[in-house]
Amino acid sequence: MMGMSDPSPDEWRTYDEFAAGIDTYRLPNADLTGRELTVTLDDGAKLELRFLDGERLTRDGVEDPYDAVAVRPDVFFVNLPLTSVEGEALTIVYSTTTHRAMTVRSVIGDEDVEGTPRVSQTFHAGTTDGGEPAGEAPGPSRDLIGKRNVYRYSPNHLYEHVYLSSERYCWQCVEGVQRGHGDVDMSTVWKFADGLYLFCFREFRIAVASVWLHDLGYDLRTTGVFLGITGDGRSEHSRAGGHIYPLGSISYPDVQPV
């Protein structure tokens, strides 16, 4: 999905260059002031969240910033761009009706390792307090394999994704500062609810990873965040979001991809 030739290193855009303005079409923030939430993860750990106002919360007694989006009337995407811990972010998706939840922890590694994305991610399913969980627990999904979508994040950000397997996806920039660039990177897909998918990628070329919640069944919107290292070596959190335009899909006739 690259251009006529592979861009040279000095042509490859840094994380902060391509992320500028990528939240233009993001859904509006939700104010969770006064709410309390306990999430019990599948490894037995618990997260105790108290939302102090529209921008700050305490997580197990430690204060950090947050931003939240109501991706559906009963489903919230909450991201903690942690300031209490350097180079980490915690993203929580939860439903107030099914009481299902899932978390992604993104961590910038101490140094580059050849053949391994610098930013790692770990995933957990969970449940919330306030009611009995209903429906299937969130977990890995192959539903996106073979699908091809275009994502419009701003007037200057247009990207195409092709989902190759349960571990990799292919992207190219159709419009924006990365126009003509593309790659195949590591990815993870979890199904949260009907038509609602967690999609995460971890890049090789630059130190950046993202967490997205694709709504392919409600309004064809996506809400996301990035964590990465800027061109001058700082760790940075960025919000993102936009519209999804499905282009089609294919089914592999014989051997299925990984």
C-alpha cells in the first residue's frame, strides 16, 4: 500500500506531525463529574475510579486527568493519559447496561528493540459494579479480517485500512502530511458488543500506538487516542476520532489467515 517508492527516513513524518488535528471530527467529550466506577478485571485486579470533575479523576486514590466520550448512549470510552506514571496510558471501555468492560494499558518501552514496536499494549476484559453482567464478555475477534475501510479524521486526515489477520493490518495515508506513506503494523481487535470493536495498532517505524473504538453498527464513527514519542523525544498523548467509510470486504477461500 506504499507509494512508488519507500519514503526515505528523513521523509517519514514524526508522531506529533501526523497527529496534529487528528481529533477534528472526534465525538464531543462527556462530563462524568460525580460518578464512581469499580471495574473488576479478568485477572482479579480492581480499578476504583472517582470522577472529580470533567477532567480529573482518582484511580485507586491516585489523581490523574481523563477524557471520556459517550460512543453510544450506554457505552463510554474513557482514556487516562497518565501523569502519575511517565509514558503510560490506560483506556477503559464500559457499558452501563451490560456492565461489561475492557481495558488497554499502553506503555512506552525504555529503548528501541529491532523488530519490536516500542510501545506495548496489554488487554483485559472486565465487569463493572452496579448490576449483573449480561451478554458475551469482550474478547479477541476475527470479524474485521478482510474488511477495507477509509477513515476521515479531519479535512486533512484521510487513511485507508485493510485488516489482514488477527495480528496485522495494512494502512496508507490518502490525504495529509503522510500522503503516499503506508506500512503493515501489529494490531489487535476485540469485540465489545454488536458492531462495536476495539482496534489497536503498534507501529514499527516510529514509537507510537493507538486505541480506537470502531462503531460499525450504530453511526459509523470511531473514537481513539495515541501514545507515542514526538520528534524531539518527548512522550505525548493525543486524542483522535472521525468517520468510517466501509469500502468492502473479501473472504479467503481456502486457508484462513492467522
